[in-house]
Amino acid sequence: MIMKPDSLSEFARLRSALHQERLDLRHRLEQIDAALSRAQPPSLSSLEGAAPAPAVNAPAQRAAKKGPKRSGKMSAATRARIAEAARKRWASARAAGRNKL
């Protein structure tokens, strides 16, 4: 495969930029590793006076807010009401001369 000189120089430039980015990322990871190795976890004595964090059970809280679980089925009367409301909206849109709702 023969590349045009412009394509070849562009490829070389991009490859060089990627190598530089890799070096920068490695340097940043070394800095992060150094910071983590210096960081000391808090001692238990400093946590004894603190109030315990509240236990969070997100799924249970969401379920409590929702109420009883529904079956997901609508009654025929409800479907009929929804269809009738849609027909009214469509009719009013047609009467107003709009093509879109």
C-alpha cells in the first residue's frame, strides 16, 4: 500500500502525538499512585465520635415511594378514554390546519 506524502506525514504526526499522550498518562498515573501511597486511612479513634452514616437501601426506598406494584394492564374503559382523547386532539389539529401535533 503506497501512501501519499501528505497522508504519511499526517500518520507520523498522529503517531507521535499518541506516544506523547501515552507518556503523559503514565506520568499522571505515577503521580496518582504516589498520592495514594502517601494517603493514610483515618484512624478508628477519630471516627469514634462521629455519627454513623445512615444506612441507605435505595431499592427499598424507591419501592416504598411507588406504592403497590401494578400489573401493567389497562382496563378496556381506560384504553377507550385514551383513544377518545387522542381522536379529539387529532380532530382539533386537523380543524386548525396543522399537520403535526
